[in-house]
Amino acid sequence: MKVTNQPQPLLQDARGGLRTEGQEVARRDQQLRKDNFVTTSSFTIDKLKQRIAAEPEIRMDKVASLRDQLRNGEYKVDTARLADKMLTEALNEELS
């Protein structure tokens, strides 16, 4: 802890600017927080990619269920829901 009222020495950065020691410490702290966020985000994205890759591309349980419904004549199409999905997709394509 400094007891004197001496001004803080100025440090020169790579771009030729001057800053105090306290500003330099604050800049380093901010950079460390930013780097940690990026690392954490990358880690989370990598974990999600691994989980997605582990999932089968075809959900065989759903396929089997639908196949059984078709064979037994129990499969019903919700036409209102189908129309809604088709319109939503068409609108999304138009807007993008």
C-alpha cells in the first residue's frame, strides 16, 4: 500500500499511448475476463457438439412407433398442424 501522495508512474503501451499502473492492471484484468469467457463458451460449444454427435441421426424408436401406427391404420395426420407448419416455413424462407 502506498502511503505517499506521489503520482503513479506512467507506462507506455505498444501503440505509444501512456497509462498509469492502475489502468494497466484494470486492462489486464478485463482481458483475462474476456479470455475466460471465450474459453468457457468454446468449452460449452464443444460439449454440445459432442452430445449432438453422440445422438443417432435416425431415431429408431420413433420410426418403429410410426411404422406400427401405419401398419395398424392408427396413424392420423393433423391437417391443421401440418398446414400451420408449412405456412410458417414458407414465411420464414421469404423473410430470410
